[in-house]
Amino acid sequence: MTVQSNQFSEKIPEIKFTKLFINGEFVDSLSGKRFESVDPRTEEVITHIAEGDKEDIDLAVKAAREAFDLGPWPRLPGRVS
């Protein structure tokens, strides 16, 4: 007879990235807002993560646009099979 347990013995790994990634850097949100990330198994708060608002999204889009326009991507040749 096999006994199964619903309890997980695995420890949740450390969450390393809790900031926004904008323009090649991990940054806090401009508003400073954060939200909780919760382990669904235990309902414990694992960490707090930066909450991006419109202003953060605008900065990210601007950085991506500049990286595309000024970076090498538009000038790279298409994939040749």
C-alpha cells in the first residue's frame, strides 16, 4: 500500500527579480507601488514585486523604440534558410 501526502517538501526558490526591466536595467516603479506574489499552495506572501503604471510602460516603450531605431536590429539581414 502506498501512502501519498499532499504536503510539498520543496522550498520555494528565492525570487531574484522583483523590479521592472527597462532600458537594460532593473528599476523600481516610478510610483514606488508594489504588489504581493503569493504561494498558491500555502497562501504565504513570497515577495513583493514592482507594479508598473502607465508612466513606467511609456518609459519601457520609449526605450524599446530607441533600441530598435538606433540599434543594429533594423539593419541585420533576414534569416536565410
